[in-house]
Amino acid sequence: MIKRRSVIQMAAALGAPALGWAQDKYPSKSITWVCPYAAGGNADNRSRQVAKVMSALLGQSIVIDNKAGAGGNIGTEAIARAKPDGYTIGMGNFAPLAVNHALFKKLNFNPFTDLVPIMLIEKGPLILMVRSDSPYKSVKDLVAAAKAAPGKLSYASGGIGGTHHLSGALFEHAAGMDMIHAPYKSGAAGATDLMGGQVNLMFEQMYSAMPALKGGKLRALAITSKTRSPLAPDIPTMAEQGYPEVEVLNWQGLIGPKGMPADLIKQLSAVGNKALQDPDLKEKILSQGNEVGGGTPEQFAALIKAEAPRWAKVVRDAKIEPE
């Protein structure tokens, strides 16, 4: 019987891989990228844009698999339950990573132990908007009106527990107001009713808000970033108007299942960082008013760790419950 060492020596002498059945160089086949949200939304679009550049850098196809539902929990759970071999990765979003642990009574995954952060992709502010013919010309006007008529003003959101909703709840608590939350199936549906006068205000993602603002259908009162946006320098921050605690950035990044080897995490992070320097991809992110992400897995983990308790407190204070 030929010994195993002899097989290795023979293979090496012939110039063949020493152990053909051992681990191939990563990636040796296509990669699945799970997006926890439906096709056509920002998470899906950004997933496809980043995956396209990373695919070219890795020399393997990356296939997007949309697993929407339950506030991003279904797709995020699919990532958590995947084999940790680097062939299933996905988009990790603000809600399932930093909010849903406090919002849902039971999650089938632990966002802090069942997933590994790989790289932040982007983060971006929201804009507080009212109708263009609204009597509210500033945050001060809005707060005064809400306090004068508790429970009368309403704010729209794209659903319970998302950044639209949590921004409104945080603002409501910070200003000591009592407003009505009007959840919609999407941010676009909420913005449509805002324009139609069915609701009074809304915190909307900047990339979604800008067309309506430029078209004169809505008026911006504030932006939730720490500083003004270069894309809309005339919009004051919430901090400038007396509410520094209402600083909100919606973010998303690349994640994988726990147990992924450190070298794979490092490799994917390096490739992802390189992808974010692609001029076309970079322009797509910046043109929507978002900051380009990047950085190390540890930095992304630190962001999640900092955000989770903050939003858990908002959920508790506002007594928010899932649909």
C-alpha cells in the first residue's frame, strides 16, 4: 500500500496540488450574497453594486439571494445559519443588527454572537420633511404645534422599527411631544401620503427625499447627521436646532456567519475595501448623500456594539412593539 506521504511527494513531483481533496484556494466557486430585503430597494441595489465589483476582484460570480421579511430577520437568520466557509455572506443592516434584538420578543439568531462583521459599506442621514405648503418652517415651529395639540400631529414611516420610525420616536421623546406614528409598507408610500397631506411629517432617507425636495413638493426642516451635507448645505442639522441627541445614520455592511476563519474574514474585508474605492461605486454612494464605509471588521463590530444599546433604549422608552 502506498503511504499518504508518498502520494503527497508524487503529486508534488508531478507539479500537481499536493492534496487535491484538501481546501481549494478561496474562492473556488460562486458566492451567495443574502440580502434581507426585497429586490429594488436600497439594500438590494447596494448589494448588487458592491457584489459586482467584488466579483471582478475575486474572479468568481457573486449571486444575490433576496430573503425579505420580518424586518430583515429572515435573511439575516439565513446568513447566521449558513456554513461558515465564506460561500454565504450577506448584507447586514441597521435594524436586524442593532434594533430587532430589543424590538422582537424572540429572534432565531443572536446578532452579536451568531454573525461576524466584515466591513461597513455605507452610512447616511435622514431628512425631516413636511409638505411644501406646511405652516411649519422650522423644527421649533413643529415642536410648538405638537405641544399645543398633543396627539394630533402624525409622522409617517416605512414600517415599525426602521430608521424612519425610530428617528420619529427619538425626536418625539427628545422634544417631549406626543405624536401619532403612521407606519406604511415602505418609505415611498409614507412620503406619498406626506405629499398628499394625510400625515404631517416624516424622517426619510436622504437619497429618497432629495427628488421630492428638489421638485418643490416637500420642504426639509433638518438633517440627522452631525454636520450639514455637502449635497444639501442649506438644510440645518437637528443639533443646530436644539436636538443634538437626534443624530441618526442608517448604515449597512457586509457580514458572515460565526465560525468563519479569520483569514477569510480578512480577505473579504480587504477585497470589500478595495471595491469601495471603485470610482463608479464610490460615486453611487456619495451621490445619495451617504458616507462611503470601509475599515476593519473590528471597526464595524464597534459600530454595532455602540448602536445596539442606544436603540434598545429608544424602543423601551417609546414602548415600540413589532407588528
